[in-house]
Amino acid sequence: MKFTGRDGVLRIYDSSSPAQYFEVIFCNMDFSGQIGRPKTEEILVLNRQKMDANAHYIEGSDEPLYNSVDISFSCLLDDTVNKDKIILALECDNPESAHWSSTGISSKGDTKNDGVNFNPLFVDSDKKTVNVQVLWSSVTGSNQGYAYYEVYFPAGEQTIAESDDGVTLSCKGACYGVIERISQFGVIY
């Protein structure tokens, strides 16, 4: 089965109920992101620095579970949809699209990276996160994609570059939440 890379659909969701979303249909998509969160470290404990029957592992810090992981993608800006609406969606503002018509609600703190505790909120309450889902279709019709929750897109890390082909917006986000595999849109963690 071959997935058609570089062409796909990406949705940016807020945390309202029901969730508002902004859809970006890609041609020449270059999405990049991890397919899972890092795990905690396994630390070997030896008996006076010697391996014996009492050697065992202990779990390291939970910090890797909560550190952000990078995702990135780029898109050509046009004079209708992607000109400013995508930037507003990344900021969890109001892109005034068919499926997102009011100021977004941040998704920060909505997921549980350890499966038990809700992720901590930012100290700066002005920082808003969104949920990002990307989906590719295969030639057989089955879909595969990933969902990235609690993604923060700092304005200082988004770039614009012009070329003969058009103006490209390159987006870089920090995913603080759960990462999961999806086969359709709308299945929110």
C-alpha cells in the first residue's frame, strides 16, 4: 500500500465543544512530526557496581513525557483562505471559516501524557495551543494519519519566504500533548 505523500489534509482544532476546526488542503505538503512521545528513562541499578541477581531498573524522571516535541509543515499562501486565516487558526484566534466562527479555546491541559494526570498549564495564560490532525490517503482508499494535541505555534518561529512559485508559510509547532495514530478526522482524544 502506498500513501500519497506531500498531498494531504491537515486540520487545526480548538478545544471548544463541539470543536471548531480549520482545514488546510495540501499540495506538496512536507509535514514532519514524531509518531509518538518519548518514554521515561530506564536506569540500571547494580549491586556495588557489579551485575548480580539483585540488579534491576528504576524509572527515571517523568520530564521526557512532558517536554515538547517538534512538528512542522509549510503551505503556499493564497489571496483567499491561507492568506491570514491559517495564521489566526494557529494562534487559536478566529479565522472565520465554515467550521470555526468564534475565538478559539486553548487545548492546553486537555490530555494526559502519562495516562493519569492532566498536562500542566502554561504560566503565561496568553499562550494558546491547538490540536493538529494530518491525514494521508492511500491508493487503496484507507487513510492513515496522526493527531498532535496541545500544539503551541510561537509567532517568532513561523516564517514566510517568497519565490517564483509563490509565498510559502513555514510553520513550526511544539507539541506538549498526546500523539496518536488516526484513520479519520474528528476523533478527539
